[in-house]
Amino acid sequence: MGMSRILLGVMKYRQNYRAGMVKQFEVVRDDPHPKAVFFTCMDSRMLPTRFTQTNVGDMFIVRNAGNLVPHANLSGHEEITTEPAALELGCVINGIRHVIVCGHSDCKAMNMLHLMRNSDRTSQEIIKHSPLKAWLVRHGHSSIAKYAQLEVADFQAPLIFQAGTPMRRFVAYIDPEDKFNEEDKLSQVNTLQQLQNIASYNFMRDGLVRGRVYIHALWFDIYTGDIYYFSRQQKKFVDVSENNIERLLDEAKQYYT
Ligand SMILES: [Zn+2]
């Protein structure tokens, strides 16, 4: 069933979509205008081109467990990961101006990270037995530290993130209406933490300082299908809806064009 479902899908693509897509590939090859580098979770429910209604040529998409982007200090000659390479390919080589990190609710990676947050097992032991846990512990550690600040303040106090430029900070109230469980709150913190990690790369700094590159956060609520955009103006995730779209577009126009 599993593989036949995929092969039959390929047949459906051949018969219905292939010709149209080849035409779009030609347009993109001759005149590429990619809009965003998009980091998101590998979760099978996350279909970013569908929920952003983007098409061939629009986005460079990088997916992994927990939509993590390693901090520059944890990524070097010794340990190369694909995420900073994708940032370089997108923003430096292809001149893409917007980087988006998109987290989501009921994220299995975040649920696991939440469960491990107080674990006293040594990281060496974890790394030996589970590459997934090793990945989460190593690159989710800073999100856990931020989340701990939130927990200490009984989920009320705002968090401060250092992103955009090394000098520019932004403030975030996490789930001020208290709609989500602890794991989902961690997922929101983790999504914002990646903005800080992306800004940690030297090759990104010039673009960020000059306002040539911007970093954004989205968050997908899998229970309702709502998509939230992190508004630096409103200091929180705001659902992108008929009620808020004008204000969010104004913010985008004012700060991110
Ligand atoms: Zn996930």
C-alpha cells in the first residue's frame, strides 16, 4: 500500500500536472525570482506550499525535525549542517530577501524536547543511541533555556530575542491568551529562537544590517489550520485572518520592503 500509493501518485502527476509544471520550470530557469528561504518541520502535516499558496520558483524549503537552525557557534568545519548552507545558497548566492521559520503545534520533536528538558542523562549517552535526541539536545538546547525563563515567570513575562541584527532585539509574549499547552508554547519559543540562530552567521549580518534581508516567524496550528505570523509590532504571534490582515500587511510594508 505505502509504495503503490506513491507510484500511483507519480502517475497522476504525469497525467495531470507534468506538462504545466515543465512550462513553469522554464519560466523560473529564465527569470528566477525566489521570494523566501523557508525552514519548517519535516512533519507530514506541514505542506508549506499549500498553506502559503506558493508555486514553482517561489521558495527554497528546508525541513528537519523541529525546524531547527544550528547556531553559528555550533556549526563549523568540524560539524557541517545543511541549514546554514541553505541560508548561504538562498540569501547570498540567490539574493533572497526573506527568511521564514515556521513551527507548528503538536510537533513530535518539540514534545520530545519538552520531555527531555530536565533529563540528567549525559549527552554522550543520548548521542550514542539516538541521532534524533542528539540533534534535539544539541540544537534545541537554547530553546529550552528560553523556555525555562518563561516557566520561571509562570508563562507571563515576555522573552527577549536578539535577531535581525546583533544589536536589535525583539520582545515576545508567548501565548498571552493561554490557548496552547506547554509543548506548543515551547514550539513557539523554539520558532523564535531560530531567528536568533539565523542572525548568528557572519555572512547574514551584512544583509541584515543594511535591511536587505529580513527574518520572520510563522506558526501553524495543526488543530485548527490557523497560521500565525509573529508581529514584532504587537510582540506576539497574530493569526493571519480577515481581522488582522490589513494591519499585518501595513507592518510588512512599513518594515520589510
Ligand atoms: Zn514538528
